[in-house]
Amino acid sequence: MFDIAIVGGGPAGLTAAIYSARYGLKTVIFETFDPVSQLSLAGRIENYPGFEGSGIELLDRMKQQALKAGAESRVEKIERIVRKEGHFLLIGENEYEAKTVIIATGGKHREAGIEGENRFIGKGVSYCATCDGSLFRGRRVIVYGSGKEALSDAIYLHDLGCSVKLISRSPLRAEKALVEELRKRGIEVIQNANLRKIEGKDRAERVVVFLRDRKEELIVDVDGVFIAIGMRPATEIVATLGVERDSLGYIKVDREQRTNVDGIFAAGDCCSNPLKQVVTACGDGAVAAYSAYRYLREKFGEV
């Protein structure tokens, strides 16, 4: 019987494990490679206070710190969580019991399925302008997408000093004010276009764009490609528990990272928070662990 079971080995889950283990709670983290933590895909981290390096290096440091604090780790995919006589049963290859659960399953940026996309991840291809934009100051980038996220990324990259083109598969799908901000900055928009291929030797160097209206291809030289077509939260695991989610599938939490189900907490990118960053995920994890600790004290007394 664990006091806290944490499902997800990204920055939110690992931070929760550090805090809960330091509270003296019997803690287990369940890691899985589906979905892989988005942090592990970051070739360079420069906006996490006190750290510069690769995402996988930061994850490893967090994990070692959690283990040192006393948390246990299992590489096992939890398929289902059910209530059992006042606590929870976590079912994967094996079965585990826990008094509380923190869901920190994160999410996965939607891939565009473009030829060369996977090859150049971390080598010019990014899914997070806020994370990687500063690496492309003064360089040529394209943003691929049609909605609010794509327009916001294009504006952000332009304001950083990038030369930006927005490639949109359809007419722009964002509020008028955002479109106006795009136009004020003179950001070139190519609409009704599909990104077909990303090419280069060791890094992304150019893209092939198909212009549907003209039925011809356009070659664009680039240093970076930002794909902004949304994110899928990995929250199916809570569906049968009655945990509330929003229309996009993100788990609804209050300011203490509590869900509507007693004993179930959530943290990080699987939650309906406004900023998907390592630093905010860590904050969520710390708050979730503290909330779970207080819940255990109130319900079970000394833990």
C-alpha cells in the first residue's frame, strides 16, 4: 500500500515525488514511454531557472533527486485506476494499491506527419516556441498551423527577432485582434498551403510547401520549423473515475491541484493550465504533493 502513486515521470510527476517522499510518504512513480515526456525531446533548455542543458539531462537529475529522497520508480504503463474500499487500485502489468493518486501524464504535441519531421526534431524542428524560440533569434523560421496557438507563436517569434513566415493549411482560425497583431508586424502568411517535406543535411535547412490554389510547390529556406497544430492531453486513464475534464480533454483542477474526485490530484500538462512549461509543471507537482499530504493527514491521521 503506497501513500501516493504518481502516474507520469515528467517534470510534474518527478517534482511531486520529490516533495511527497520528503514529507515521509511512501511514494511510487510510474513511468512510461507512451507518451514520452515532452521535456525529453528538448535539445536545449535555457529558460528553467538555474539550469542550462538538454531536456533529458534535466529529467535525469529530477529522477535521481526523487529516488534519493526515497521515492520508488516503476517503468510500467498503468492502464486503469479503480476505487477499492476507500483507496485506489492501479492496474498495469501488475496491480498496486494507493491511498491517493497524482495524475501527471502530460500530453503530446500533435505531429504533422511531414516527411523529415521526426528526423529533425531538436535539429530545427520544434513544437514549443516559448521553449526554443530564443535559440533562433535573428534567423529564418516558419510556423505551421492555422489557429490561435500558431498565430501566437508567430507573433512571439517575430518579437524575439526572428524572420517569420506563417504557413496555414486553411484560412486563419483565430480572433480578429490576434490576426491584426500579425498584420501589424508584417508577418508573411501563406494560406491554403500544406507543408510537404523538411529537408537538410544535419539540421533543417528548407521546407517544401504545396500551394493548393496554384497547385505548385514552393521551396522556402529556413533555420527552424515550429509546428503548432495543438496538443493531445493523455487523460483517458481518469475517464472511468468520474474525474472532470474540459472540452479538449484536459483535467479540471482547482488552485490546489485537486480534481472533483477525493484523493485524486493532477499536475502539469494534463491539466487545464494556461502555460505548458517545465517551470509551471514543477510548481503544479509541488502543490499537488502538498495537497495530497494534507488530504492524507485529514483522512488517515498520521502518515
